Amino acid sequence: MNSTPAFKGILLDLGGLFIQVFPERLKIQAAVYPNDAQAGLSKQVGLSKEEFEHIHQQFECGLVSEEEFDSAFARALGKDWFGPHRSDDRRRFWNSVLGTWQKEAVYSVQTIQLCLPKVLLSNTNQWHQEAFEASFLQEFAKPLDSFFDRVIYSHHCGMRKPNPCFYLDVIQGWGIEPSDWIMIDDSPTNLEGAAQAGLQTYLHPSNTSPVETMRHLGLLS
């Protein structure tokens, strides 16, 4: 590929690129109670997969509190997870989806051409942010935002990917046209939203180091 990238700014996803993520560890679908008769529980306990996903997305947009999400998560998991005394257990279980850091990929960000703005853009939530920022600091001895020009989390913005407005809001102020940005993500759905906003896109294979992706795009030698 040509050594000169065909873009002037880079948006990079976090989960699936720089840190591994394993959502299947939660097994939420198996734990929810889709109907009261089958579960033998009151409607107060059960929470459908669709209801929980809606609350999860609101949590990723910062539109529900940690307490509201915790309550919904307890209902989705079932009666064995109920009670305020299990809150720390629920938080640990939620954060169990986070895997290890792709160390080579993190360090490689520092070698990307300095003239290109590097923005980390993640759909995440307060629980995950606290967990991965702590593990990052322990692993790299400096904060995550020291490796990027900007770090943006959906729950701070009231929006999440794939909302096209989210991408357009993020790239404002750089003096770079949307068509001159590229979004690198492991989610085809997120990339569809970026494309609707006029950005270039590149699908990265989930939970693999993005070093080869960045080389392919002419960002690394």
C-alpha cells in the first residue's frame, strides 16, 4: 500500500483492538427470565433481554445512573444476584468481559505519523472505564490518554456508536473534513454509522492486535 495514508485523522475503537473483550462471559441471555410462567418468578425479578439491552445502551450513553444499571443488571441475572450486598460481585462480573491489553499495539500508537490526529473512540460505561483505566495504569505506568490526542467515551457524551452524529461531533474542531477521517473498528454496525457520517472505514478482526491493520493502512513502517 502507498506509504502516504489517504486520510488526515484516525478514530480508533478500544475494545477488540487495544484490549480484548469477551461479552460471552456474561451469559446474560441464559440468565434472564423471558416470561414469568416459565421462570416461576414475579415480573419484579425477571427482565427481558431486550429490556436489559435498552438499559445497557442508556448506561453507555450516560443516561441512567450506576444505581439504576446495577438494579437492572441484578434483575437480568436473577434472584441469586439480588441485594445490595452483591453489588461488588455484580460489578466484578460485569467487568469480567475485559481481557488483556495488546501491548505491542498500544506502544505502536506512539509511532504513528505525528501529523495525524489519533482519537480513541469507545462505546463504554463508568464501570468498565474505572476497571480498564486502572489495569492500564498498572500495565503501562501511565494513563491511557497519554497515548492518544484525545480519548472519548460514549457515556460522557450522551451518544454512542453507530449514531452518525456522534462521529461528526467528535471530529469537530480539527479542521479536517469527515471524508478525510478513517474509523477503525471491529464492529460492522459501528462502521455503518461512521460511513453514514461520511468517514472512511476499516473493519478490524476482533480481539487481534491492530498492528497489522495499521501497517496495512500505511500508518506504521
